[in-house]
Amino acid sequence: MFYKIGKFYELYHTDADVGVAEAGLVYMKGDQAHAGFPELAYGKYVEALVRSRRPTPSTRLASIRRGRGWSRF
């Protein structure tokens, strides 16, 4: 699940792990798994996550909005 913080989208815990593995995000400093990207890059990273085989709730929502339904995963 993405959290919008100012002009950035952030992912935490296992969602951050998926973002790093599948979309090339980089972990941020901190005690918890945490990654993010600027809002201007939303399309790039969401598309990479939708194409991955390890979906997050947000990528499922993006897929439904594009008319691909749940069967993509």
C-alpha cells in the first residue's frame, strides 16, 4: 500500500520489500523496511509493480482501474 507523504509515495514493511525487488526502489534509512518515490514518477513505478508477479494492494487497485481485473495476478 502506498502512503502519500507530501509530494512522495512511500511503502513500508513487505510492500517496501516488493518495491525494492520488483521496481528498483532503494530502501530509506530507518529501523523498518521503507522505500519511496516522488509523485512525478508514480506512473513508472506503479507500472513496474503491476507487471511484477508479487502484487501489493495498491498494484491490484491500479490493475483494476486499467481494466485488467484480478486475473493478472
